Amino acid sequence: MDNLIAIVAATLYFLSIATIVPGLVNQTGIKAKTVFISATLGLFFHAWLLSGLIFHSNGQNLSILNVASLISFIIALVMSLAMFKVRLWFLLPVVYSFSAINLFLATFLPSTFITHLEREPELMAHIALALFSYSTLSIGALYALQLAWLDYKLKKKKGLSINPNLPPLMMVERQLFKIILIGNVLLTGTLLTGALFVQDMFAQGKAHKGILSFIAWIVYSILLWGHYQKGWRGRKVTWFAVAGATLLTLAYFGSRFVREIILR
């Protein structure tokens, strides 16, 4: 049953992608309602499957692949809800592709990491903040890459201004810094709740998470300071945003990837 649900969800995600890509390539209108309906159905089946993969009678299975699939779901949900307000057509195919891939991996390569969050609500709050901060800052990294791509194309005079499906450069930049600001606030909450509620946060096997997350927080804080105080723009912004997201990825998934995937 799980395999069938995963196939249905992935098919719906790829239907959304197939609706978007021709409009980007041919600079024609994109059927937003078709994209939204197929993506919404894909998200519904994705959530249905995730609930079965994560919630068990003996606890919650927060394996690395389940967590990656959950993060992909959050990102896809947020960006699908924003598609009518913001022109996200360049990013949505990437987001939906990752959602489909992560969903398939979680379904067809099952692994187990049982926790008991119902016994530790404060730890649940910490994990929720971590998930949302990582998801938000991952969206920020995607925006930064889109910003760099638009800037490159405009400098090469590729005529992006006539493509109705791509957002203005300055709008992307404004949205990017709003996203990074929100994400850094959530990351601050993650670090504070981790220090308060996670036992032995800097013990062996856990220290890298706290250290790398704190370094990422410094990177994002410098980026926000540089933009609002020094007017940083362009390539420097992209490097900082991607570096911060990379540090968080290593913090959240580094050791568990080795332990659960490579050494299993």
C-alpha cells in the first residue's frame, strides 16, 4: 500500500512539473490552477504516507530519510501556498522533484530511528523549530540561487524581462532577505531550546550539530548585517546563503547519513 501511495504522490508532483516547464521554456502562460490542484493532491498523499512512516505504536520513527521527506514536504507545502502570490515557477520544479525523490527513498529504503517525543514536549518544540528553520533557510538558498541565475541572465542580455513567468530581480532579492531573516530567528530559537532542553548537547556524537548550527547562525547573521548595514548584493549574498544551508545540512544530516545509510 505504501509503495502505491508513493507512486501516486510522485506522479502528481511530476504532473505539476510537466505543466510548469513548457511555460518556462516557451515563455507562455502556465496553468496555475492545474499546477496547484495536482501539487495539492501530491501533498495530500505525501502527508498520508509520512504519517504512516513516522508515527508508530511504539514511538516516532525519525530516520534520516523520513526527516528528509518531511522537510521536503514542508518546503513544497509553503511554496505551493505562495505560488499565486509570488512567481515561483523557476523554483517549483526543483522543489517538487526533491519531494518525489525523498518520498521514494523513504518508502523504498526504510530505516528506523525510534524516538518518544510524547514523553518530552520540550524536545518536540526544539525539533519542530529545527525542522522549520532548516526548511525556511533551504528555501532561502533556493532563492539565492535563483537570484544569481537571474542576475547572470540579465547581464548576458537574455531578454528575461519579456518572460512573464519569471519574477523581477529586485523582488527576488527583497523576498530572499525576508526569508533569511525569518529563518535566522527560527534558528536562534532552535539553538536556545537545544541548549535548554537537549541533554549533553555537546557530548560526543552530538557536538557537531550544535557547533555547525551555531556557525551557520553566525554566517546568516553576518549576511543580514552586511545587507542592511553595508548594502551587500550579488554573488556575495549567494555564497553566504548557500554556505549557511550547507552547514545546516551537515549539522542535521552528516553523522546520521553515515550511520544510517553508509554503515547500515
